[in-house]
Amino acid sequence: MLGIPKPLIIAMSANGPKRTKRDHLFLPVKLAELKASALEARASGAALFSCAPRDERGLASLDKAVCKETVAALRETLEESALVQLELDLSDIGAVESCARLLSDVKPDACLLPFSQLFPRDGDENDEDSARDLLDVCEELGIGVQFSMTDPTDVDWYYAFRQYGVIPESQRALLFILGEDGEEPTSNVHGLRQYLAGLDKLHLLETVRWSVAAYGSQEAVSLAAAIAMGGQIAPGWAYNIHTVDGEPYSSQQQQVALFGQLGMSLGRPQASAFEARTLLFGPR
């Protein structure tokens, strides 16, 4: 690692918007399960707890009442020991506009926005205006924004929209998601090179805060590479449920603690919630 080692931000990605109990019997879906998962996050030293609120059917929800209840319960559970981040699915028509209203009322510490849904490649000026409005709401309310990216070319688009003033310069947290989900989720650690090459080409390496998540059995090696190279990480059942031996994790605490120990061995102590907020989203 070049330079002075910096604190390691571990974001527990508890469930994701697409995963179900079929993926893992103990995937946290109900509110009580999410609260228990949040306690595991605190016990394992995660500085950020990220989840997709679920409705009574267990489906990811953008319902204001569901999201508000989820955030309130998690804040009570975590007692400011970790940031609460909502993962928002923006794939439905009108979802970007509704999320702006949702966040104005719910006010989580942070939100994870799928970059390709926020800025569709075939989008028009209306899509751009909707994205700008949503990001401006987050900026005004002090809600941290993290963009999840699934394609290295998203970095080029991020740079362009930042140059155009659509994305505020303070919104600099990027989550690189390696690989693909499915029946047999898989990823390749070498995919990280493409993202970092894009940052380097655009002179963004020193200005953005990048994190890594990885699907499937390559999660451990991918996140280890991210730690060694100075990035942040997002382990959890949203992306991977198996140990390197192929056995299902017995708990998310077991999974997250593994990377905390790895970080310590590489000279990167786990960040506190305050450090995570400052490093990812700037002082609030």
C-alpha cells in the first residue's frame, strides 16, 4: 500500500434489494431480523449498515412508512455506532422522483443509488433533471450519497455528470460491484483494475472514495485486494453467502469480522461511524 494506511470502512450489506430467503435461510428481511443483523454489524465493527427495506411480503420497498420505520428502528438499535444506509432500487418508472420525496421525509444517514438506473444510457434531459433534483435533496439534507457501479465505463459517465454540475462535487463515494448475481454468483478480482484505471485516467484517484463489493466465492480475494490497495469494502449477504470453503456463513458477523481481522493484519484499523461519515461523505 502506498502512503499512510487509512482506516478501513466496512459496510455490512445485509440483504440487497433482490435476494430472498431462497439465497440464505437467515437473510434478514423482517424488521426484527434487520435489527438483529444491525447488532451483528456493531459487534463485528462495521461502520455502516446498508440494507434494502422490505414490505410484509419480503419485497424491497420504497414505501415511505416502511422506510421510515426501518430507519428509526435501526438507529435505535445502533445508537450511532454505525451509519444507516438505505439501498434504493430505481428501476421502476418514476422511482427517482418518488425517492426524492421519500428521502426528504425519511432522512437516512446515507443512500446507495444504482448509477445505471439513476443515469440510464438511453436517458434524456428529463432523466437528468430528475437525477439532479434527487441529488440536490440529498445535498441539502446532509444525506450521504454512494453510487453503486456495475460497469467500469460508469466512471466516465460519473466524471462527465460531475463536470456538468449534475452531480455535486461533494458526492464522491463510489461502490464498485464486481461480477454478477444469479444461480451461481461469480466475480473476478481483476475487474477492479478496470475501475481503478478509469479513475487514474480521469485523475480521480485522489478525489473519490471507492469501495468494493464482489459476488460469489471470489469475494474474499476481491475485498482483500481492495483493502491492500487502500479502498473500502462492503461484504455481506447482499453479494455472497459462502465462505472460501463453500459453506454458507453461519452469520454475517462471522463474515464481516473476517475482513476486520484482515484489515488489522494489513495495518488498517476499522473506522468508526464518525470516520466513515467524514471519509465517504465529508463532514456534516
